[in-house]
Amino acid sequence: MTVEQYGVTYTRITEHDIELIRYWRNQPFIRDTMQFTEYITAEMQQAWFKKINNKHNYYFLIETNNTKIGLVNCKDAEPNTGIAEGGIFLWDKSYWGSPIAGFAALTTLECVFEVLKSGEASMATVLKKNTHALAFNKKLGYEIIGETANKNFYKLLLTKETYFKKTLVLKNAARTFYEGAPDIKIKIDEAEYPLVIDEIINYALLQKKITG
């Protein structure tokens, strides 16, 4: 499964990608911002991939200029509530401060709320002292609704209604910054159908919002 928008490509991860992800996820500058801060072994990474390689979790490598620079995800989708948790990290520091993180967040949210119509709200968990990430999420419309048990992280929520109100200006800015066509493109191979939600695929194919 691949998604393209604003000149950035997002490719759903396979087992082939997990060692690359593990390498960067174990770097202190990434690990120290996460809830799970222990070193991740190859065996732990394999177990993690088996756990998330299903229709309730979507992890994508972020690629621009033919370089893989980070990871964005929509995970632990809850069918009964329509709520999933989003997250993003860029390991390529040369893209820190660039629009890429904003592009990735906007594209992910557009997929969830507009194209696939698969969610009612998005959750996020952000380290309290990570003021940059908190400011970034608040710009997207996330609001603090609580904290984790250890009180080190905020829990944030973005409803579909707030998404449509808050992101219009950001999407217009993204379209202005990126001079190409801003339309989102989604491609899903037939072999991937067992890993995606059937109802979403059927809806999107009928609406010609994705290609198979």
C-alpha cells in the first residue's frame, strides 16, 4: 500500500523494513521521546511486527527525494469507537523543521477522515517536555484530555469535527508550498486486501479514491 501527496511517498511497512526501523528507533534521540525507552532487540522487533501486521494498524515509511526519512502510523484502530492513535518521527535530522512532518500528519488525517472515512477521532501521546511536538499537535487541532499513569506524557484527542475546522488553513498552506497537484493518491495491491479493512477497500474502490 502506497500513498502519495505533496511530493512525499508513504509505503506501508513489510518485514523487510523492520531492521531499518529498529535501527533508528533505538537511537537515543528517538528512543528518549517514546513511552517505551528500552533497547529493542531483533527478536522484540519481530514480535512487534507480527502484532501490528493487520488491518487495525497502519505503519508507513516516509520517503522523499528517494530517501527514507521517518515513520508515520495510525495504530490500534478501535472498530467500535472509530478511534485510533497516530504518531510520527523523523530520523533524518536534515528534515527537522521542514514541512515534511506537517505533510505526513495532514496526509494521514486526510486518509482517515476524508478518503477512507474510517475514523471518528485520532489520539496522540506526547512527552510533556517535548514542547515542539505538543505545539505541532495543537496546530493540527489536538487537545489535551489527560495524561499517562506515570504522568510523563499527555494524552491528546482530535475529533473529526475539529479536524475539518483546524486543518483547512494548514492544507491551503501545504498546497501553496507544494506547487504540484495536491490530490492524494492511494494504491493497494490485491495481495494486501487481507491486511486492510474490507469495508474501507470496497467503499474507496467504488468511489475511485484508490487504485487496486
